[in-house]
Amino acid sequence: MAGIGTTPNPTTPNSSLVTSTSTTPAQTGTGTQLGATAFLSLLTTELQNQDPLNPMDDTQSVTQLAQFQALQSQLNMTDSFNSFQSNFAISQAASLIGLTVAVNTPNGSNGTSTQTGVVSGVQVVNGVPEVALSNNGQVVLGSDGQPALFGLNQITAIVPSGSSSGSGG
């Protein structure tokens, strides 16, 4: 099937580009969801081309404006929650400064190894906190000679302060 349906002429008054009232996101022909930007674009186009004095249905304009407001509220809530998550993760990472932690690091044989060290700092990269470690006062360096940064998801344990990171016993 080359096309799923026909597109109404956007220059014709009363043409309806958004006809579904389903609560599930609309699907495009490629199987991806219709995003908020595309939805708002379609809704805006439809509202621009409608005759406000003679809509197809008395409640159609009000319903579409309510959908627009609900979508905008959802986007605002999502932004606020993402900001909260980021701030909470940074706070969690900062609370680890001075503590000895164990982190999983990839090794050359497609496996992982565990490294311990004292969290010496936190750096935020693209909104995600990463911790820097030090051993015996020396910053742990990566293969590029820069301080190695570890994601919070790499931390496997917080080592009690009475333990030494180099002892095997």
C-alpha cells in the first residue's frame, strides 16, 4: 500500500486534518508515533483553515483547543519532571563526594572489571552527572590522559570507610 489515506486540501475551508479522537498516539506510515510537534502543526493548520463562524461541528473547535491545552500541559509536566530527575541525580552524585565506591569498567576482552576509589568530584555531561575517582590522592586517569568519569549506573557498591581499596583480605 503506497498510502494510508488521502490528505484533504488545506486551502478548502472546513477540511479536517485531525479526525481521530483516540487517546493513543497517531501512527505514521513508517510505524513511528506522531510527535507533539507534528500534532501541533496539524492542529494549527486545521484551525487556520477552518471557518470559525461555521465549523463542521459545534464542539469541534472547543474539543481541539482542549486537546491542544492538554498536550501543552503534558509537555510542561514532562519538562518539569526531566528537570527534577536531572537535579536529583546531581544531588545524589554530590552526596558521594569523599566516599569510597566500586565501579564496573569495561576491559579489553569484552568484559568488565571492578575498580575502587574515592569520589573526588562530580561533572555534569549533557545533564547527566558523572563522578571522578582518586586513589591514594591521585586522580584516576582514562586512556586519553584526562580524568576518568564514571556514570552513576557504573557504581556497584559504596565501600565502608574502614576498608582499604587496595587490600585483598
